[in-house]
Amino acid sequence: GIATFNDLTLTGTAAPSITLTYTISSPSSITKTQTIELVAGAPTQLLLTASPTSCQSRIACSTQPVITIADASGNATTSTATVTATITNGTGTITAGSTKDAVGGVATSSGFTIQGTAATNFAIQYSIASPALSVSQTNLQLQAGTTVKLYLATPAVGFTNAVAFTTQPVVKFTDADNNVTNTTGQISVAVGTGSASGVAVLGGTTTLTSSQGTADFVNNGLKLTGTVDTYTLTYSAYGFTSATQNVTLLPGAATKVVVTTGVAGFVNRANFTTQPVAKIQDVSGNVVDSSATVTVSISTGYLTGTVSLPAVHGVADWNSATT
């Protein structure tokens, strides 16, 4: 009259009250019930109960990750293991909320934050050490954070006096990690005094309103006109950190010849006591690196000696001429 069972197993969802019914084959009307509690088994898997979403660089994700340490049937265990989050794809760092101790088998993160390069393909792995279990999340999108500064995405190139830069600058509104933000605002360019006290004027359209966070000066014709020197271009927008660029202004095209040392000592048939020095200059008075020939002529009388002299780096100095 005794039935001893030795291999019964209950598999399913943990519950505080489950009824077992024992029935004999004959008469079948004789039954006996037993109420039991089904508890979770040993941890065999991690479940990503809630995935982080709406993540911006350096800003806590609006939806925080929740990881369940579960048995084979998906029941939360009593584990208190520490869940560690690591980035397995994407450029960035988890700066807050990378670890969380489970309570009743559930690790609910708070303040989970990623700092890095905005992308749509971040992968996060969540793991525990004992037993060694992990679960991964793919295609997490990290968006740009708060706009804080201007970033010079394309520096200006080609600085010839009074000529538009060969490459016009592209400036972007970005967060602290150089991720472009969708910010609309006016970006202005200005030039300071040269390192050797030179003065130059910035021409072209020096202010531009950004579109989707980007100001491309390609059609603005920015140029510097002034003294050859090294200058700093400053790109600025109200309320944000500026971007700067050091540039070296080179002479422009030759537009004039200037006598910097006039002749003196005019005695008939004798060499001038002071021989002339002439310089080939651009529109701003910068000496042009030219080897053009400079010729001296006279309105009346006869001028003898070397009347034509090739310039050396833009300077024709008759003191070095031989007759």
C-alpha cells in the first residue's frame, strides 16, 4: 500500500502555491492533494530584462538596464552576484553604473552612462563571475550629448595675402567628445594681432548660421589682407567654447615696385654716393619672393652703369651691382 517516488521533477515558473494531486488507479475517486512552493533553481543564464535606451554621451540613459540572474526556466534566483557591464563594440567608456549587485537575482542599474563617439552599433556585455554567465545587447545607439563647444572640422588652408583661402573652414557645434549636435546658431570668424605685431583684415562673409550643427564657409570667400605674419583665427558662437587656428600669411602677387633707398650724391660722371634699393611688393607692402628684373631709367641725360638688375627674393640692391 506504499508508493515511493524517487525521480519526480517539477519544471516551470516559480510560484508560492502549487497543488500536487495524488490519485490511485482503482478506485480512481480516491485522491490526495498537497500544496507546495516552487522556488527558482540554480543560476544558468542572464536575461536582459530591460535594455538601456535614449543614451547620450555623458548623460545617463533614460531607460536603465535591468539584468536578471535566472534559472533554466527564466525564474529569478536568489543570487546577489555583481553584474558588470563592458563595451564590446563601439568607441567609448561606461563612466557610471558599470557594476550593480543583484537583489533577489535582479540587478537594476541606476545612472548608467556612456561617454564616447556617437554611433548606432554599440554592443554591451553584462556578466557575472560565479557562475560565469553573460548576456549581450547589440545595436545600442549612443547620441551626441550636450552642446558645449565649437569644433574646427576642416581647418582653413592656403593663406596668400588678399586671396581667398584655398580651403575654406568647416565649423561644427559639438558636445565634449566632438560629436556633432543639431544646434542652430551664428558662428563668427575673427583675426587677432600677429605674433610679430602684424595687422591683417579678415575679408569675406565672416558670419554664418549653422545647419544641423554645421557651418561650412565654402562660399564665404574668407581671406586675410595685411602684413605677413602669424595670426590666430578665432571661431566663436555666443555661449559656447571657441575654436582657434594659427595661420601664417604669405605675400600676395606683385603689384608695385617701391624704392626703399633713394639715390644720393649726384656728381657728373661719378657713381652715386648712395646706390638705390628697390623692392617688389604686393598690395599690402609685403616683399614678394620675386627674381624679376628692375630697370632704372632717367628722364634726361645719360645714365650709365648697371641699369637693369634682377631682384633677389624681391629686392634689387644696386650696392651689389658690378659695372
